Amino acid sequence: MEGDFGFIGLGNMGYHMAGNIRKKMAPTTTLHVFDVVAEACERFVKNFGQFGPIQIARTAREVAEKSQTVISMIPNGGNVKEVYLDPQDGVVAASKFADRLMLECSTIEVKVSQDIGHSIMDATQGLYVDTPVSGGVAGAEAGTLSFMVGFEGAHNSDPKRRRIQGILNSMGSPERITFCGKLGAGLVCKTVNNYIGLSNIVTTAQGMAFGIKHGVDKMTLYKCIKGSSGDSWVMDNAQPVPGIHAKSASTNGFRPTFAPRLCVKDVSLALKAAKETGIEASMGEAALKIFKTTNDDPRTTVSFPFLYSLTRLARLSLDV
């Protein structure tokens, strides 16, 4: 990885993604970071400064001014638009640099990302690519994220594609980095993934609940599903029943993972995308209703233990 790097957005995901970038950069290369929460930047420097120089920027514009590569991980489309297109403090206000590469990892509306990307590239600020991720906080910390990349380039022969791949390798698993097509295609794939995965979280919580309520031992039920067609990534990684899977949030005191408000956001994005194509997404409508109820549950205000709320909504007590 050559040239200085910039990272915008040090939230639950971005913090660890930026940490892996800093660890794998040349020790003499500077990483410029910016987050609206100054404490996050200060904590990042404290925890990762041993791996090389880190400078805290005051604006996204400052990050772009000093970086050949900019990576962003931001909560929503409005924030992404502000970071990139604010006429005073956004990336677009930085000095023009055609070789700058911007990898935008947030999960936002496809059209919003396309509009931002075209505006940035029309302003000669470099190449903007949507690179949404999957894998959660655990994947961000371990450097095993999946990336869905909105970039068209001949396999292994396009230097821009090789550059993108090399950078994403430092935050994710190489075999899980997929080039999906033109600008926005990465977000299309991520939106579909979220629709399927989040709907599956609901059905898993409800299914485990009524199976146990019928008197079946939780481990017996789990074993049956694991060896059958009902198995999925959710059955282990988002298992709602405590004591079944060692890595699930439920087994670990319902530690913070993915906030219910983000579930609401992501399912809403998927429903909008489906509507734009004329596809009826009735499973998503049901899931959205449940996630909205979960988000309003007062037990989610402390650490967002959304799996806890889902299981309670499914009338599954925690003493199983």
C-alpha cells in the first residue's frame, strides 16, 4: 500500500477496519483519521499509534487533502453525502487529485451512492467505489470481512482493480472480496444480503422459541437444524438462545452487536430497492415491523441487545 491513507468514521466497524489498515501499512506511512466524535480519534491513536504515525484531521476535506487513498464507514446516506459533498468541509472541497481512490464502505441507498460517486468523479477528485461490507464487528476486528465492490475491471489485469483488491485484503478475507460490476452494484448485493440475513434472524428467533416451548431440548433442536435445510450463518453467529453457540451475543451476556435502529435502516433500504423493481418483499415487511418494535423496546437503550428483544418478543425466556 503506497501513499498516505485516510479513514473517515471510527464507529463500531470503522474503528477496527482502520486499525487493521494501520497495522498493515508501512510503518513510515501516515494514517489520517476523522470522526465527529473526537474521543474516538484520540482512543484510536492511543491503541494503534504503536504501529505507525496517525494524524487526527478536523474535517473530511483535510483527510482527502493529505491522502492518496480514503476509506469511509459512515452510518447513513445523509452523513455520507455530507462527508463527500459538503462544499466547505467535504472531500469535494479538497485539492483535485485524479489518482485519489475512495472506498465507501457504508450501507446506504444505491442511487445516493451513485449520485455521490458521479459528483465526486466529475469534480476530478479521483475514483469513487462503493465497497459495502458484511461480517459484523467481529469480522472487522479479525480482518475477515466480506466486501462487495461496485467496480468493473478486467480480472487481475486492471491496475485499479489490483489496487482496490490490495487495500481491501488488509481488512477482509481475499476469497470474500467480490467485484460485482458498475458503481452501485456492490450496494445492490449488500442490500439483498441484508434482506435475506435480517429476515432469517427473525425466523430463527421465532422458530427456536416455539420449538423449545414445545419441550424440545435446546441443543437437540439446534443439532437437528444444523444437519438440515434450516441451517444458516444466523444459526451460529446470531443464535438467539444463550448457551448454544460460544460466539453468539446471547451466550456472551448479549454484548452489543448490531443496533436495532440499523436493522430498521437496512430492511427499509431493501424494501425500497425491491419496490423499485416491482418485486413484492412481504417477508421484509414482516421483519421490519418486528425490528421497529425491538427498537422501541426500552431494554435496547443501554447496549442494543437486539437478539434479547427478539427472543422476548417471541416469548422465549432466557432461562432455557
